[in-house]
Amino acid sequence: MKLDCKLCKMKSPAAELLRPNEIDTLEQNCAQVKFTKGETIFREGTFATNIVYLRSGLVKIHMKGPIGEKILRLNKAPAYLGLPTTFGDKVNHYSATALVDSEVCFISLDAFKKFIFSNGDFAYEIIMDLCRSELADFQRFTNLSQKQLPGRIAELLLCFSNHLFKSNTFELPLNITELANFVSASRESVSRQFSELIKLGIIEITSGKKLIILRKEMLEKISTNG
């Protein structure tokens, strides 16, 4: 199927700044691939030969550590995945796995570099995107290191509600083990915290992992107090 990037409603802010001839180049150097929930989009240790753009869906970024894998962040579409590892080194330093059915555009690295060299507005937006991601990561890692577990859990649920899903009702994208991995805690501790939040009437979890935030102001207070 021939891509029509001109009509795509999921273009990144950077791609919106491409000139007509550059959009034509993008179409000729881009492949769109669908991934089902649980499929690996790219794997740590493999060669990074393309720019990966998450057109739709939600993915987890994870890296191997001395003991096991660590979830670094969740990326919701639209978003570029792996820009630092693709430009910094030709080898992927982390993996990306689809948490829901997702669509990804693989863009030729050579074509992407030409856009950066020839289009200053495009390059500036890519730099801004990297800066925003880095600052968000710094803030999250600081909060993780200084908040107690109740504050970390509350902050994560508020992040899901306010940023990922923009709703007080959503399906948890991670299981308990993954949630524990994400907030650097044991599975048992996270399970106890969820039970406490349910007992206090702050959240409700229905069958199928659907979570409902019932008392958001209390969740915000727990997150603030840490």
C-alpha cells in the first residue's frame, strides 16, 4: 500500500514542517508496520538502521540491567522512539515493546538526516522533542528517588490519567509485576498499595484491569506528600 504522508493526520510536529518535496522523499523512504500487543518493535543489542516513529498505540521502553530488565518509560503515540540510540550509536541500547496494538513508521536514517541538514525548522523541533523527553525523565527519576512508594504509585496513576489516557477511567497498560518494575519496588509491595487505595475508596479496579480514579484529590495529595 502506497503511503500518503501529505494526508496523514498523525504526523509529528517536526514532520509538519517539512517542505512538499521533503514530504515526497519521506513517502519514498518510509514503511508502515502494524504490531500487536506484546510484539517487540526493536530489540536491545540489534543494529539501529531506521528512525522509528510511533504513529498510533502505546509502547514500553525497557533496558537490561545487572539483575533483570528495567522499564524506563512509556511512550504514547505520536512519538519518535530511539532517536538517541539511533544517532548516538548504530546499536539499539534498549528495547521497545507494544503494550497495545500499535502502528509504526520506519523511516530511512539517511533521509531523516537529510531533513535535519536541509531544514532548520525540522531540526529545531527534533531537538525540542529530545529536550522535553530528557527533562521529563529527569523529573520522574528525581521523584522516584525521593518519594515513598505510596507517592510513587499515586504519581504513576495520575500520569496515566492526566497524560496517557486523559481520563479517570482507563485500562492499566502494565500488570502488577511491570508496575513494580516501573516504580522500583517489589510486586508484593505494589499489590499492597493498590489494595490500600481500593480500601480507602480512592480507586476501583474492575475485571479486565480497568481502573477508575474515584477520589482524584486524595491521589494528588498522596503524590504531593510522597
